[in-house]
Amino acid sequence: MASKEPVIPLDSFVTFGDLLRYARRRARLTQREVAIAVGYSEAQISRLEQNQRPPDLAVLTALFIPALYLEDEPEIVARLLDLAAQARGEEIPKDGAITFSRSIRSETREIARTIEEEVRHNLPAPLTSFIGREKEIADIQNLLEGNARLVTLTGIGGSGKTRLALQVAHRLVDAYRNGVWLIELANITDAGHMSQAFIATLGMPDPRDGSPIDAIKKFLRGKQALLIADNCEHLVDSAASLLNEILTHCPRVRVLATSREALNVSGEVRYQVPVLLEPESSRLFADRARHILPSFELTEENASRVAGICSRLDGLPLAIELAAARLDALGMEEILQLLDDRFHLLTGGSRTSLPRHQTLRTAIDWSYELLTPQEQSSFRCLSVFAGGFTLDAAGTVLGNETSALDAVTLLVEKSLLVVNQSPLRETRYRMLETIREYGLEKLREAADESEIRARHLAHFISFAEEANAGLQGPEHTVWMKRLELDHENARLALRFAMDDTSPLTARSGLRLAHSLSYFWYLRGMHEERRNWINGLMNLPHQPRLTTEYARALCMSANWQDNPKDAYRNFEEGISLSYALEDQSTVAIAHSLRAGYGWLEENPEEARAHFEKSIALHRELNEHWELARSLAELGEFAQVRQDDRMTAMQSFEESLRISRKLGDKRGMAFALIRLGDLVIEQGRIEDAKQYCSEGLVLALELNDRETMAWGINDLGVVAMCEGDLAEAERMCAESLKLSRDWAGKWHTIIRRYWLARVVVQQGDDERAVALFEENIRESHAASFDWGHAASQQGLGNITLRHGDVDTARSLHADALLTLQKGGYGYSLAYSLDAFAAITQAQAQPERALLLLSAADAFREFIHTDLLPPERRERETLLAAVKESVPAESITHLIEQGLEMSLDDAVELAMS
């Protein structure tokens, strides 16, 4: 209640409005509070105080005098009534009093109380339903109900900051005795007018003395209220200053602000509004779609398309709503297709929305225009990245124009960049794809686009070369993850190298492709590797007299369908590498040429290239390359040359070097190849040890190709130990890995071993189906060993079922193929098979000769039968010996042991 001591002589007030204002301020009331008490609007109170409206004497007496606490101050009442009568041009009643019945006064006060209860906020009623965001609402409520005095919702335009703030505000109306008030700042263009927006919203009188900020603080001091300061981004400095003053001097006031960047006020809690994820984004699309097509529903048929649209739009609520609004003219498939030009498609928002929210482009334009010229330049430059980037990458692309950390930080604060922690706990930054497309448009309009893309390419060449070296050591896994994170950036750089017309850029692109080649190989991306290298190599402006081109020639030779084209490329690539006098490239060229030896009829030619490559790597101290070439030589010597001594030595040296380098992938490969080698020698326990150790490393690296080898070989070990269920499980898993990850040859090898296990299980029908599938696929893939080995398996089953002629035909075809290809290990099985056939044809002497010749050949190539095969052979040998005269057995065995391989093959085929 006001003090009774006179402050200003009453006769100094000459108008009703002046005295009314004095009495209101003396009572420490706002226009809004007086309006609520008397049932008037704020505007009516304001007009009374400005003498723009004559007062009603009855209402003045009944309501204003009690509301202003003047019932016990007759002098002021008398002067107020006198001035009121003058304002109306009337006279006061003779008794000097105006009465108002108790019932009317009570009724009026009841109305005033009702008005006061209803006018607790000025929040607009939502016109559309609010979808999801329950976690965000709870988070923000908890912050405001806790210690946070100022919570700022940040995010890019169209992310739903205002809708989220209003949803929270509606839920908190009852928590603030003096109300929840929305102060809309979007349309204020002059920071000097911002205080007036607060004054008007709060129903305060226009301050005639002192600053507006002081008046706002005085008005809010002692009040418990929540202020929603909406769209602060274009008035950040002024908004920060005003809100800081309010929060400092009005301890019971809390503020929920929305802005595209934080206000940086002491005590501010920043809350980044996330994009909508599934299923909320699809629910939002469906809800807004029903405004256009009332019958629209999410169904199993359209759910994937709706989710696809929402994903392409980054879960931005504004973009989703604009897309849904297009359903009046387009189907969802058409919307998906047109999203490549999303800024043209997503127009036509609500006419009552803010202008910048009526199209997606204008929403982002608003953010872009708030940037300084330097920030705009940084934004354009950083839009060149795809899938995110590191601070180091940003520094290369931005060049010397600014500090990368400062530039990135400013764009993060303005919600144009999102901060992520990579799986490696390294900070990465990215733009939402919608924002990035806008940035790319701006980059294309700028004069320096080519320069920016060239910097981007240069950075990822440096990165890929460092990563390629990292893959060869103990940090293999770390570098694989880094390459996966930046693979899209590398592809983007390669695309620039393809599209640019500069010879220097074309050469740089080929350099990048070579650095990524090992990564692509490890990830089974063989088609991608082939396409990039071929495409860059064949550019008309690609320089030819370079090491990059020499390496590309040799790599591409491996992909030629025509062997003549392959040999021509190899010859040209090797000659060019010698002419350039780059010994490292010469070594790589010979290594690549050696790898083609798998397809040659003359394996000695390939062996010579392996040896040249290995000698050069030793001379150059290229240890990782040496280990890799040794492992490849070991595999080649084992399979194509039956030289298992060289294979063993090569695998063991490769393993030693790989251990010294910490190259787990090299260790895993060498260990598993050693395991595969000793399986052929019948050393099952050693094989289990090698393969188990190698598989642990391959699993750690997620090296699926090596995993497939290791799992398959352990499946063979399980078969040899008689655990057929485990053998089938492992061989089937290896086959699946090969189908998903490796090439056709690997898949054929894995299916062959699964069929061998199935044979041991006695399921001939299933085994036949597997072998027949292998034969078809081997023929299509020109894989001679796969074709012949599968014919052997099919022939054995056919013979067991009594069809000797078909079995002989299958084995004869297989034997000739294996002899031509030099596959000695499998050739010995053919001799055993023909021994079984001749025994079935009642020719036991010939059978014994063939069995003995097979034994001699196995001893020569340092191999042995697997345990299941050993048991079958012993059964066959016993049957043969029973059919041969006792006095002839020793002679026939000795004769077979002395027989040459060619003579043995001739005997089998005769």
C-alpha cells in the first residue's frame, strides 16, 4: 500500500491522466495490473493516463479507488474525482460522493479476478500438433527448474527452436506466479527498439524518465516470471546486454531464449536443438501431410519413402513440413527425386509464417546474411567437405585467410556446423547436408571455387599417404577408421580430379587413388578401386611420363579381360618405371606383374618377377613391401609350383618382418598361410596353432578376407579331428564372409571345402548340389582349379554310387586341367581317384601302380593326405592288395614309386 505522506502538492495536477498515473506509480502498480483489477484493457488504461479517454465516475469510485489503495485518502480521491468531472465536462454530485452498490462491486471484482487468472501469458495457441521432442522438453524443464537462469536454444533455422520453446512455455505457465511472456524479436531490425518490445509485451507504461532498461528492471524486480526471448540471433549483442541486466537485478525471473548462436551471457546454459530422428521425423511428415491429404496414413508400403525423404532433409522440421506440403501436387517418389534441387522444391510455406520460414532457402539465407564477410567466406570454403572434417583439414582448405579454430568456432556458435566426437575420440565437424548444399551454391558463385577444391584435394592426398603408411604398422585399426570417416571426402577429391582439366590435378588424383588402393583392397572395394584408377589414368590430359601413370598401367593390367592387353600394359608400365629411374616404382611394377602369374601357363615367368621385386625391396629397405611380396611369393610357390620349401621360408620371413613392424595384418596373413601350408603336410596341430593365432589378429582388425581364410582352415582342422558339426559351421561362416566380401574365386574355394565336409557327413545329395554350383561358377569365372577340384568331388560321389563311366569322365577332365595348370597337390588326388576307378574295373595291378605313384609325388612336393582321406586310401589299398598276387605287390609298389608324373598321368588316362 502507498505511503500516506504527501509527496507532490495535489493542486499541481491539472489533468485527470496525470494524477491517475501518479497514483498508480505511487501504489507501485503497472498498467497491466490496474487493468486486471478494474476489468479494463491495458490500452484503455494508457489512454486514460494520456487524457485521450474521459473516465467513468461510477467505475472510478467503485473500482479504481480500491485498486489504487485510496479508500483512506479523501484528499487525493476528491482531487481525482474533481479532475475526472472536469474531463467529462460534468459536476460532482452535491454530497461529493458517488456510491456503487456492494453487489455490483463484488461482481466486478470477481470479473477482475477471472481476467487476472486468464491473462497469465501471451503464448499463441498452436495451430498444428507438436510431434515428439519429449526428451528435449524434459531436459529444458529440468534446467529451468534447477539452477539455470538463462537457457538458450540454439540451432539452424528451421530446426524447431521456437516451437520447442513455446511447448515448454505452455507447460510452465502454472509454475510462474507473474506469468510466462513471449517477446518476439524477429521483426525488430534496430537494436535500439528491442527494449520497447519488452516494455510493450510486459504492459509497462512508456518510461518518461531514465533508461528503458532501468524501467524494465524496476518493473520485473520481485516478480516471478519466465520470459521467452524468441529469435535473438540478429540482435545478439543487445539481447545479451539486456538479458544480463534483467537476470542480474531480477532474481526471480528466468529466461528461455532462442537464437542461431549463443548469447554468451554469464550463467547461460546452451541447449543445441537436435534434428528430428526416426520415428519422430516420419510422424511429423505424416501429421503435416494430413493437412494436405486428410486420408494420408503411414503404412508399410510408404514408410520407407517417408523415412527416406526425412533422412535426405536431415530431420529438419521446417524442411519436412515444406516437403509434406508438396503432396498436393507430387507423389512421394517424385519428392524424393526432386530433393536434389531441394531449395526449388521446398517453397510455399504458410503465409502467416515469418517470411524467412516460408521457404527453406530464405530460412538459411537469414543465417548466411547474419555472418560477417569473413565468416561467409569460411562457410563457403568448409562446405566443400563431405561427411565431416577435422580441424587440421579445415586449416588446409581455409588457407591463410583466418585461424581455422576461430573460423570453425564461430560457425559452430552460429549453428552452421555441428560438433561430433569420432569413434577415435577426435573432434570432427560437419554441416547438415541441407546446409552444405546451400554452402556449395555459394561456393560455386564465388571466384575461388577451383582453388578451394584444389586445397581440399591436396589435403586428402597428404592424409591418404599418411594413412597408407599407418595401415602398415601397429596403428592399422586406427587408420582404417580414419579412412572410413573421410572416405566420402576422398571420393569428392577424386571427383574434382576427374572433372578438372589441369594435367597437374589429374596427376594428383592418380596419386590419391594409389594411396587409397590398399584401403580399398582391404575393404573389398575392388570395383571402386578399378573404376577410379582406370578413369583417372585414361583422362586425355593425364601426364604419361610419371611414376603414378607407370603404377596405374601395371595395376590396370590385372583387370584386363584380354591377356594380350594385360601383357601390353605390364610391358609399358615396367619399361616406363625403368625409364623414370624410380626403383620403388620398378619394384612395385614387378610385384604387380608377378601377381598376374596366377593366370599364366608358365609360372616361372611370374617367379622371376617376384624375385626381382623382392630383391629391390631389400635393397631399398622397404620392409613392409618386402614382407608383402614374400607372402605373395609363398602363396604362389605353394599353389602353382608345388615348391613348399620356398613357400615355408617365404611365409616365415614375412611373419618375422611383420612382427618387427607391428603389422598385424601382415602377421595374420602369414600365420594363416602357414597354417594352410602345414594342413597339406598333415600337421593338424601345427595348423590349428597357426590359424588360431592369425584369426585372433584378423578379428581384431576386422580383416574379413583373412578371417575367411582362417575360419575355413580351422573348419578343415575340425573335419580332420572328426568334429563335423563344428567343421560345417566354420566352413559355412567362411563361405558367407567370402560371398559378402571377397571375390568369386575365394567363394568357390570356400564352397569346395564346405562340400568336402558335407561328404564326410554322408549327405551326398547336398554335396552334389554344392559341387555342381561350384563347377558352374568356376566356368563363368575362368577358375581352372575350382572347376577341376569340384569335378573331382563330384566324380568321387558318382563312383561311390556305382557309375564308373561318369566318374572316369569327370576325373579325366579334372586331371588334364590340373596337369596343365600345374596344380600338383590336387593332381595327386586324381591319381588316387583313378586308382579307385581301375580297382572298380577289376584292374588292381594298375590301381596299385597309381597309388604308389601318388605317394611318390606327395613325398616329392612335401604334402600328405588329410586324416579322413588317409583312412579312405588305406581301405582302398587294403582292397587292392587283396586282389593282387602277393608276390607282385612289392614289385608293383617299387615300380609306381619310380614312375614319373607324366607317366603316371598317361597310365591313368589309358
